Amino acid sequence: MNKLVNSIREAIVLSGLKDGMTVSFHHHLRNGDYVLNMVMEEISNLGIKDLTVNASSLFDVHTPLITHIENNVVTGVGADYISANLGRAFSKGILARPIEFRTHGGRPSDIASGKTPIDVAFIAAPTADAMGNCSGKYGKSACGSLGYAYADAMFAKKTVVITDNLVPYPMQDWSISEDYIDYVVSVDAIGDPKGIVSGTTRITRDPVGLVMASHAAKVIEASGLLKDGFSFQTGAGGASLAAAKFLKDIMLQKGIVGSFGLGGITGYMVDMLKAGCFRNLMDVQCFDLTAVESIKSDPRHKEISAMQYASPNSKSAAVDSLDVVILGATEIDTDFNVNVHTDSNGYIMGGSGGHSDTAAGSKLSMIIAPMFRARLPIVTDRVTCISTPGKDIDVLVTQGGIAVNPKNKELKERLLKAKLPIIDISELKEKTEQITGKPQTLPKGDKVVAEVIGREGDVLDRIYNVL
């Protein structure tokens, strides 16, 4: 059997891709990805139309997708996250059908169940052999974990591996195995690994951010959850990383050894592993090159699929064993609903990713956000878009105080006992508006440009076109 074909074009033809079908992509190369654009260019050249693109996430590097939408090559999009450049175009209503935003757990769940079937999946693999065994840990384009690609490879009708490092069969230490793969293509380059770096991936030096981070670590310390066996996830933003640094200091001082760090892994989480703060890391995507090196060399740093990470329909998911997660927000309202899909003007510039998965699964879900950005208050009467329902959020940490969701009375009592600066979220809103003024309500159009689908498959909100 020969799975190795001469070109992406040949693989597309052999896959039987036709008008109206669905193709899928994963995002582990993030802003360094070449594969989506290469594949879509060949699809366009073949004259195939009316496709749905199901991508775990879309980044600015994928802006050529706009041309394919304008030419009716693509008429539908599903994603867990969409960056700002693409988001602004989508917010103007260029797509024929609304975007379907899912979570990092909801997407593989719907793929596995057949709710969102994939006709052809394209796997960007930094290393592969001729039968399709592949890994993201090795090669010139190494990106680390391939966690979001597992469901695509396993459940697509046809799966194509595209690699720039073809090695003899069988390769060692593969992630996705050959029994899911139909065709293999070797190309010169699948991407630029430097582009996988997300956000700042550096601890903030901003005094406001450091105040918030210090408060966040003290909230965790006072919560009663910080003890041996503790599990933790945080993002790649500067304040979140600073909170992890403060938490590391507390854990080392008290001799606490946690069970695992989870999610998209950064070098700072790797530092915590090496320092003995955790026994393991469970990694669905690497956020920087330090994490890429760690997952390759340290057996305690484990690759997991998006299904194991957060799927509500898996037999178990790691987020449901999570003690604490630190998350961000564009907006949060007085009912603790959180928006991470749009900016305050209604333009798409993000997505839930694992936000609502981890908020639902963890024992303590914490939002870190400044009181205002660009003189727009973080706390509002009603968020522009509900990304994560307020029932799943426990606490908001700002430089102006810590607001606890009224549902969590025990946490509030613990934080008061620890003499932390507790404030009612409505008072925090008023306090912020004394600085910024009350923002105007912006008009929106009547065309639905996106549906925000929650972890369990329910529509949480709809995003309308920006006028």
C-alpha cells in the first residue's frame, strides 16, 4: 500500500472532495501555519465551491481565507477562536452562513458524534512517515502537542497528513497513528514554528497587572484548594503568567506538590514542573518553544487530545478534575457572564477556546482583568456576547477589588477572613465608571454573523453584524 502522493492537489483529488463538503484544519502552528492557505489555494484552483471550513482556530496568517469566501469557495466556517483581522471581516457579514463558534471540548465532541461531520481532514505534521504515523514534537517545524488534531484524524472520512519532515517507516514516538491516515504529502515547509508563540508569553511588569496577579495568587491560597494534589490551568497573558509565578512561590514556600498543570502549556508551567510544583503537565497545545522542547524530552510532560482535555461526551475529561483555572475577559457583566468573543464594539476578535470548558469543569474559575481598557470599563450591565455563562464563574480579580459570585458564599467568607479587598461587582462597575464615564450603547445590525455554541451544544448567544 502506498499512501505517499506527489502533491497536495493529488491528495485533494484522491480524497474525493466535492462542492458542499467540509474540510478541517488544526491550529498548533498558530500564526506560523502554512498548511491551511496552501490547501485552500489548491482547492480554489480545482474549482471546488461551497465548502465549510471547520478549524480548531483561525489566525491572522489565514486572512487569504477572505478571498476564498468572496469567491464562494468557502460559505461556512466553524472555529473555537478567530483572531481580530479575520474577525473584523466576518463581523461585516461576508459569510453566507453564520460562523459556528464551539469550545475546545465541544468541537471534538460534535465531530465524534457526527453532528459536524468532516469529509477531509488536513493534518499539519512536523514529522511523519510514509504510512502517516505523525508527531508534532520533532522536525524543523516542531510545534509540540497535536491535541486538537486527534478528533479530525480519527473521525474524518478521509485524512491527509502534510509534513515537511518525512522519516523512514515506522517513525518513533508518534502521536497520531497510521490507521487513521489515507494520504501523506511531503512539502518543503508546513510553517514557521516561531509563529506558534501566543500573546506576550512574558510575565507582566505593569504595576496594575502585578497587583491583580498578587491578588489572584492570594485568592487561590485562601480558597482551601491549594494543597498536595492541586491541579491548575492558566493562560499565556502577562497577568496570568505573573499569577502563576506568585503561586509558584507560595507552593515552594509551603512545600505543596500539585498533581498536574493543564491546557495550553507555556514555559512558565514547564518551570513549575521542573521546580517540583506539579508531578505532570497535560498538554493539548504548546504556547511557546520552551514547552515544545519540554514535551519532547520530559516524560512527565504528556500530550493529550482535545477529547481527553475537555469533551463533555468523553468517558472522562481532564477539565472535570481541575481545581483552579485563571481566565481572561473582554467584558464581564453584573451577572458574571463573560465575553471573550468580541471587543466592546462588537467586532469578533477571539473565541471561547477552553474558556467555558474549564470554567464549567473546575472547582474555582477566576477571571483576571483590569477595571478598564482604553477607557472602556470591563464590568457592564450586559456583555456584548455571552461566551461563558455567569453560573460557571466564581470570582473576578481587578486592581480595584475582588468580586465574588454570590453563589459562592463559602469562598467569599474565606477571602474576607484572609483580609482580601472584596467588593460587590455592581459597586466595582460604579467605581470604574467614575473614572471612565458610562459608555454608550452601540448599534448593531440585524444579520447574525455567528452563533456561540456552549460546551453542551446549546446556543449561548448570537453575534450580529457591525454597522
